[in-house]
Amino acid sequence: MDEISKMVRDYIVREYLEEGDEREVTETTRLISGGIVDSFSMVSLLRFLEKKYSIHIPDDAATPDAFDTVQSITALVRRFQKAEVGSV
Amino acid sequence: MAFIDAVRNGYQTEIKGIRSAGLFKDERYIHSPQSSEIEVEFPVGSGVKKCINICANNYLGLSSHPDVIAAAHAGLDSRGYGMSSVRFICGTQDIHRELENRLTEFLGTEDTLLFPSCMDANGGFFEACLTERDVMIADRLVHASIVDGMRLCKAMQDTFKHSDMGHLEEKLIEHQDKRYRMVVTDGVFSMDGDIAKLDQIVQLAEKHNAMVFLDDSHASGFIGRTGRGTQEHCGVLGKIDVITTTLGKALGGASGGCVSGRRELVEMCRQRARPFLFSNSVAPVIVAGALKVLDLISKTTERRDKLEWNTTYWRGLLKDAGLDIKEGESPIVPVMLYDAKLAQDFARDLFDQGVYAVGFFFPVVPKGQARIRTQLSAAHEKHHLDTAIEAFKKVGRKHGILGLSKKELIARFEMQPVA
């Protein structure tokens, strides 16, 4: 798991799993469709990513699909990191 | 546009998908007033069957109380059927203000504003009172109407793990840069029946300079020694900045809701809350009935005391029967089944045994958390509960679930794809 994926995974475990919840979160674990993150609480993950990686994720990119796995979230972060670099 | 065949077919496919997923909800037609025993037509077109009702929000048994009905009749006669107006044009009668003042007194707040429903109160409050400079920090299991209301507001949204005070405190610290912080919670959570740690929430709110919003719809009238709700139960009467609650559950069961709390917050709703500004005034008949309800519950606590006895008794019966229930003190007692199809089959089989309860499954509760949500009423007598538990045991035996742990239940009924 690369650094971004690990950071994202660790945040999800800390922010969303209740004490005693032994579910494993891998790169491909379904987060939203699997009921770990719901659309209501997704906002704090979005805010974490934007703050941590100094990026802006527009509303139309912050979809349940894009946030459904650590893998897809990592891809999203990389995409907007490139966009930030490109805009400088 | 015309509802052309392609559009119709598209929606029919969507509806078929809901059925295929085992998530379709059917209505049942009730041919009697709401009570501990009701007459039900299900499926549609079949004969009417008498059942014990164990799934209503009729906590104090006042939905069909003769004194409430008489007061409603008197209200119809003296104040008419409807106002045909929103409140601020020509929709406010003296009895609206009387009810608001009575609710203020009952809840121990500074002012109250009626809404057509608590759904509307929750829908309108946040947008009226908070801006993009503020933050709302909500328990993750707050009612859907609060989620909708928060989404309409430009303030930042955040959430904390259900009833996790450590996590709440982290969020309060994180958001100290905001103008106002508002902690948002239900008093009694509608799906699990657990009670918010409101005393700790108030403590944290005071420590970190935040307001507290409480939806007490499943508590007003019967939680707390005199039925003042979760704030009374948790020893924080008068410390909640805003309470929303409904007249559609314990407080009469018809309709209507309110925002009650700090004078300035209530005034902001009066001036700016869209459901208040753009929706019809609460009908006089409802107001008259609600005033009588407040009379009845302010004179004596016998109804909430009986409800408390029924709750303790019922919880004991379910546990002794070997059913998996969510622990708690409130009269909301979920019988956990986890699998959506099992919940539906169980409810149908209970109905065959003369007990009316409904299966709850996604999206009302998270996937894999299906249940039968039983709810007690002061209208239940002991014999109702003794009869109901025999039905639960019979159906439980039929499905082979009595005495099974959560793990065993889930393993036994792992969700299969539905053809």
C-alpha cells in the first residue's frame, strides 16, 4: 500500500469504525456501498483529503463511487494533486 | 412533458428493482382508530383482522383518547376546519399562540414556534439560523429529517460517531475557528431506541462554546420523571438551546411539530424558516387537541409511569424468549433480525398470529441491520404483551432463531441474491 493509500485507510479506520468493529479495511473494501461510510458522514473524509493534500475536490467529483474504496479515493487525490500542479 | 412510455418503463424498471432487492414496502389499511388493538386489512382486498398493535408512536395512548377527541371537536366548532393561509398572512389564531406558550412552559424554554410537522421544523431550522461561517456537528444516527435540514444549510457539516463523546470533543476542538458551533442530536434515537448522553453533550458544549440542538420527538411527553423529555432524564432542563419535537407521536399523534428554545433562535425561524413561511398553518382542530393533551399530561404522570412499567415488562419478555434486542430504557425496542427478507417474513407471520408489527430494512436502517421495531404504549395492558410474546415465540420457533446470537443469526440468514 503506498503512502497516500495508507494515510486514507488509517483515517477511515479512525474516523468511521466504532470501537469493537473488527472489519478489515483494505484498498478494495467497499466503504459506502459496504455501509462503513455513509453519504452524510462522507463530508469529513472530503475535508480531510483537501486539507491534508492541499487540493480542492469539486462537488461533481466527490461522488459515492469515487469515495467507495481506498483505491478510488487515492486515485482521486492524485488526480487533483496533478491538477493543482498544472495550475501553478 | 408527457409521461411517455419510455419514461413510464424506466420507472417501472426502477420499482421492479426495489422489489427484486426485497426492499419494497407495502401499506396496510387500518379500519379503526389508532389503539393497542386495531383492525387491519392486509393484503389489500382481504378481510379485516383484529390485531394487537405494537408498532405505533402512540406512547401515551392518547391518539384516540375521548377527551382529546372531544377537545378537537370543540376546536372545530369554535375555530373552524382550516386556516387557508400561512401563519404570517392570516393563519395565526389565538389558540396557536396559546399552544406555543403552553409548549414553552412544558419544555422549560424561552419561546416556541409551531410548524406543520417536526420534519418541517428540522427542515427549516438550520438554514434559518446558521450560515457558512458556522458548523453543525451531528451524531451519525440523527433522524433523516435532520440530515435533510442540515443539507439545506450553508454551514459546514460534520458528524461524530454515534454517542461517542471523545469523538465529539475532537470535532468541537477542530472547529474552534468557526463563528458558531452547534452539536446536533436526537434525544431518543428512533431506530435503536437508545438515549443520547445529553448531560455529557451539554458539558462538552459548554466547555467548547457550542450550542446544542435536540430533536426530542421520541421522548416528549414520557421520557423523564414528568415527561419533559431527554433533557429532564439527563438532568439538563433549561440547558438546551433548541429543541424540536412533534405533536404526531406521544403528544396526540395527529400532526404538527415545533421549534422551542432560545428566544432569538425561535424568532429567526419565525422570520426566515421556509417551511414556516411557505406552508399552511397548523389546523385549529390539531391545536385544540394538542392543548388538551398538554392538560392531561401536566396533571398526572400516570400514563408515562404505565408506559415505563410496560417497557420494562416487554423487554424482559423478549429477552426471556431468546430474542436479540437492543439494550436500553426507552419504549422503542428493536428485535434484531439483520436480514431484510427475514424481517419481512417475520412481520407477516406475526400478523398471521394477530400481532401487527413491521419489518424495518434498508434504506430506513443500514443494510444488514434489519429488525422488527416494537414500540410500547400506555394503552397496552399486560394481557396484550403476554399475547404478543407468545406470537413472537411461535414465529421465532418457526424461523429457528430463538436463542441465537447476532453472529449465529447473521450466519444463518446470510443475504441471498433475490431472483
